[in-house]
Amino acid sequence: MSSFLIAGPLIVFLIFVAPLWLFLHYRSKRKSENGLSEQDFQKLQTLSQRAEKNAGSS
């Protein structure tokens, strides 16, 4: 009985949770390796310029 209390949740974890966890982990890792898109880089530059302008006017 006590072995089922450990084996049951372990089997559920290995069948359902672990594969989904690995898939989502490596998918997000692959997206972050691509870096910023051109549009994201332009937005970052614009925000940086605004921040410098606001810091200079204070």
C-alpha cells in the first residue's frame, strides 16, 4: 500500500508533468536565444532615448 502512495504520483508526474515541463522549458529557451527582433530593438532604442532625455531635463 505504501509503495502505491509513492509510485502513483511518480507515474503521473513522469507521464504528464515532466514531458510538458521539458517541452515548455526548451521552447522558451529557444525563443530567448533568438534575441531581440528588429521591432523590439527599435522600441528599446526609443525608450532609452526618452529615458536619457527625461534624466537630462530633471
